[in-house]
Amino acid sequence: MNEPNLAVDFAGIKLKNPVLTASGTFGFGREYSRLWDLNLLGGIIVKAVTLEPRLGNPPPRIAETPAGILNSIGLQNPGVVSFIRDYLPFLRQYEDLPVIVNIAGNTIEDYARVAEKLSNAEGISALEVNISCPNVKQGGLAFGTDPESAYQVIEAVKANTDLPVIAKLSPNVTDITEIALSVEEAGADGISLINTLLGMAIDINSWQPILSNVVGGLSGPAVKPIAVRMVWQTAQKVSIPILGMGGIATAEDGIEFMLAGAKAIAVGTANFFNPYAAPEIVAGLKRYLKEKNIEDVNQLCGALRFTKNN
């Protein structure tokens, strides 16, 4: 057979393949660019950008778990002005690499202002709106767990940008589809699922929390079954595309997400323990399509089969 097609259209963004990097796990791309060509990616989602610079939470803010990590970074970033001036020019040199900027804020007005500033910058393909960060004391979790608040944030961002808007949702809710339907109604062009789960670790010698923020976001292989389930549930309810993430470390992991209904996938925590994970997944996905005689990767999206016993 001919070479399989890996290209996908996600919310109007042309991706050469469906593999992206998840926000918060890939910095602004420069460090990984020393190891491999970023053009191998379908796209890059940079770490969260806020209106003003943030120092983040005090350490310790990372704790290893048996199958992943807890993080309580607190959205450390240089702020939107510095990002546009100091970091975006580096990414612009990759002409075939869609750049998606994750944005966060304490208030709806913060989100709107960041969106407006980024929309006036050259070289950005979309905004991913972080309404789901579980380790920030303001904003974040509150916006992502209430349908009305989620609606208001996405509505405000859409009113201040012409770029595609992707809502990154929190799994720390009773019914993920309720939030998904709300952001779709507000005008979101796509949905990212899932962000980290709220977790905690305790030092049994000091009897104190390991993280200075007490709680943090759990990511890594342990969350994958939950993420796949939420992608599948959400895909049954919304018509906008889903970017699946949560514990993806291999091509096989990513294929699960696509069969569940994800149009594209993002590699997160795996970047920390295998900095070559993303390009390896691209190669593994291509290999899988050849082995299965599948001509187009889009044939995987939502192709989950059921037997009578299901």
C-alpha cells in the first residue's frame, strides 16, 4: 500500500500528524529542539501563559507516584508580553509547526486580555484555554468545574480572538459531558481532555504534605483509563473535535484515545521520562497503520467497536 495519510484537521488547524505535546510538559520547545527536530510533531502546545509573570508555587512542587507524578508548579511563566517578545520568535522558525498557546488567568477579564494580546501576535495557530488547573488557588479549578463559569470564560475568549479556541477541561467533576456541552455552546472550536486529577501525597516520617501547596495534579500512566473513558463519553455528546491526553506514552496508548473518539492526541508526562516519546509515537502510529492496511489515520477516530455483550 501507499504511505498512509497521517494528516488531520483539528478545529481548522492543519496538522501533518495527530501528535502534539501537552502544555506544561514541553516548556516552550527549545530544550527538546536540541534532541530532535520539532517539525516531526503535528503541533506544539506551549506551557501556560498568563497576563502577568508568575513565579509559581514554592517548592517542593513535584512528587513521584507509583505510576506518574503529582505536580504543583502553579503556572510559573514569564507572562504574555515576554512570551511574545522572547519565546515566540524561536517557534516561528518552524514554518510547518502549528503553535497552540495555553492561556490561564485569575479572572475572566484576565483570560480575555491574554487572548487579545496573543491574537495580535504572528505565528500562533490556536489558543488552549486552561480552565482546569487544580493547583492554583484562584481561577483554574473553579472555572473548570462549573458549567456556567466555563461558558463565561470561553465566551469571553472567543469575543477577543479570531483564533480557534480549545477548552481544556478538568476531570475533577461529576459529569465531564456537562462541562463539555457548556463550552461547546459558548463557541469552543475543540476540547482538550483530560487535565490532571486532584491528588495528594504525605511524608509518613514528618507527617506533613509532600507538596508545599498540599494538593497537586496527578498525571502519567495511572490516569490513562480515566482519560480514555472521559474522551469516549464526551465524544458521544459533542460535535467539536477532541484532543485526547492523559498517560499517553506509546503509539498504542494514543491509538486507544483515537478509537475512543479523539481526533488528535497530546503527549505529556511521558516527555519527562522519555524525551523522545512524541516522535516515537508518530513513527509507531505510522507503523500501526501500515500493519493494519489502514490508508488514513482519520479512520481511527471514534472507530470503537462493540459486540453484543457490550
